[in-house]
Amino acid sequence: MKDKTHPKFYNCKVFHNGEVVMEVGSTSPELHVEVWSGSHPFFTGKQAFVDAAGRVEKFQRKFQGNYFKGKK
């Protein structure tokens, strides 16, 4: 095999909210993630509140009235 063709391999530490949640093999020494299987509602079975309030109302306000009448 040729020398120096493969990247350096690390025992990578994966951080979530500042704490190590797992160790994996990677080409980078550490990873910082926002979502992992221990915090995602699909895997934990707990419902997390996602702030979507106001999006429907904002959409309705934007497209109410004569919005499409001037577009031709």
C-alpha cells in the first residue's frame, strides 16, 4: 500500500449540549451535534414542543384580501 494516502483516523467524541454522548471513529477529533438519537422524539418517545406558532397566521395575513388579483 502507498504511504500517506489515508486520512488520520480518530476516536471521535460526539458532544451534545456540552457533554459527551458517544464515541465513534471519524476523521475529525470531535463533533458537536444539535440532535442525536438520545434527544430526538422519534427515538425517545417523548414529544418535544417545536415553536411553529404564528406561521399559519402569518401566511393567512400575507395572502388575505386582494393579493392575487394584481398578479396576471
